[in-house]
Amino acid sequence: MDIKILGPGCRKCKALEKEVREVVSEMGIEANIEKVTDVNEITSYNVFMTPGLVVNGKVLVSGRVPKRDEIKKWLQEEA
């Protein structure tokens, strides 16, 4: 699974990265998690409010930190 956390490094971006890493670990999913801080790359996903979460090339959320249950559900659907 390919996961990208989009954001410049703000508090919410770090919180999303932490949650995603914990969920991936809990679920035992094999995933490549990448932090994307380049503004041009972030906007290439049509994300204009960070943080953003992209899984397997699909933008799942932007502009907020989703609840852990939401992240789990999305990763199960993409697995």
C-alpha cells in the first residue's frame, strides 16, 4: 500500500502522520508511508488545504485530521 501524508509540517500534518503510522502498525499492514512537503506536489493532488491523506493515488481527506476509526476503515477498503 502506498500512503502519502501531504503537508508542510504543521501541527495537524504531524498529528495525521502519527495517527496513520499507528493505525498501519496496529493493523499489521505493509505500507510505504511518505511525507510530502513540496507545495507543487501537494497541489498536483488538488489538495489546497492540508493535511491531506492519499492512499494508492486516491485523495481520501484534506483540510482536517480524520478520526482513527475513519483511517482504519479507509485502509481496510484499500488493502
